[in-house]
Amino acid sequence: MAKLAIRFRPGEIRILDSNPEDVGPRDHVIYELEGGLDCRPVTLMPNAVLAAHGPLETAKFIRKATDSDLQQLEVKLAEEAKAHSVCAEKISRHVLPMKLVDAIYTLDFSRLTFLYTSDGRVDFRELLKDLTSTFKRTRILLRQIGVRDEAKHLSGAGPCGKELCCSTFLKEFMPINIKLAKDQDLSLNPAKLSGACGRLKCCLSYEVDSYREAKKLLPTQGSRVLTAEGEGRVLDLRAFNERCLVELLDGRLIDVQGDQMNVLADDHPGGPVPDAPIRPLRQHRQHRRPPREPNPE
């Protein structure tokens, strides 16, 4: 049986602790979390989707939202925008090294949480006093998050044109390093490897295992190989299509399937492969171009 769930902005999903009969998909409900009351539309989660997600936390169902609750929700969103502007102005006045990300009210306005990013710890005691005096009878919380959490919270479109992975289906952030890009033979251009958060893209880890497995079946770069056209040295690996670029003894460059060559030992008899340094592919292609014949005229 499908269950009713609440989908949050950062991609988090909570299952309602009960399935009231008068509540259907897209209906707004009042629910309670650790932070207080809130109001959001619900979605229907089939059992197959629930099994793929694994164990999910629950949200306490209070009641189906009334017209009055929906009006209060609109007021809440408007007040959050005002609180964001007020807090940003106060941060600038106190000259604090922090970037305000969002302001979040509970539905009953009993708590106001400000999310911010910063390179280090921030002494915001004076700011907190100022905010407390401005937003009376409201509990003020200042919570620091990372730049990746900021992208997850605000969401947006990635270079691929789709919504950010972290704000849709990623449950946790995996360690990402530049070696993942090197293993996939990607251009080490920071502008192309960085995501909306300014860090290395999470999607660099999606296919790296396939590339690593493919490279295990190919000879290493610089190794001597025997192909159908003769002996040569591997210049470059194309793990994506399991092929290698090989330079033959006569200087020709050929593209060979990985299973159509044999790796030769260094002491293998026959003509030795020159021990010249491996040049970049572009230089080899330029080297292959024959010189232009002089114009007889």
C-alpha cells in the first residue's frame, strides 16, 4: 500500500505517521517535526519507491490544512522574505564574515532559523542580541551550513540542464577529489569540474568505477604491444570505448581495440621500441602531417 509523504526543499522525504482517508496527493497538511509545526503538500509514495529509498523518518500528522492555514502559509512565506532582508542588513552593519542563505519560520511563528555559510567560526553574539530585540516573542537560531548544503537547500539547475542531484535524490555527500576526474581522462578545467556550490561535482563519482574496470583490461600507457600491424608503444588510453592509441615503430599512429593487441615484455626479442618520451596526442598528429610541396609556379 502506498503511503503519504512530505517532500522538502533540500530533497529530504518524510513519511506521515498516519494515512488519513480525507488526504490525497497535493493536499496541504499540517505536520510537526522536531523544530515545530509546518505546512506542505503531500505526495504519494508507492511501496517500490519506498523500498528503493530505504528507511525514512516520519512526520507527525496533525490535520489537513484549512483555508485559514493556507492563508497563514502565505503570510509565513512573506515574513520569511522580510526576515531575510532584516538579517542581511544587520550582518552588514555588524561587519560579520558570513553569508546569509535563508530564513525559515515555523508555521506558528514561534521559531525563526537563519541559515548561513562562513569560512570559519563567527562570533555572532551581538548579532543574536540585535535579532532577538527585533523579532520579539520568537526564538532565534543561527545555524551554519557548508557551501554544498547551501546548494542543496536552494537547489537550481546544473550544467547538464537538470535540477541539482543534491536537491533531488542524493541522500548524503560523498568525498570527491580530483583523482576521480583523472581516472576518467577528463579535462582538469576547474570551471568544467565545479558544480553550483563551487566544489567538485558530485557526478564525478557516478561512472568512475566503470572507467577503472575498463582500464584494468587495457595495457598501461607507455607499454610495448604487438598489434596486427606490428610492434608499437601505447600513447593514450580510451577507456570509454576500450581502445588504445598506439605508435608503431615506423611512426604511424593507429587506434586499436584493447583485445586485439598483446603486451610485450621489455626483454621480448625483436626490434626495440624507441624510449623517446611520450608526447601529447596533439603533437603526434602535427608530426604526422607531411610537409607541403612547394608551388611549382
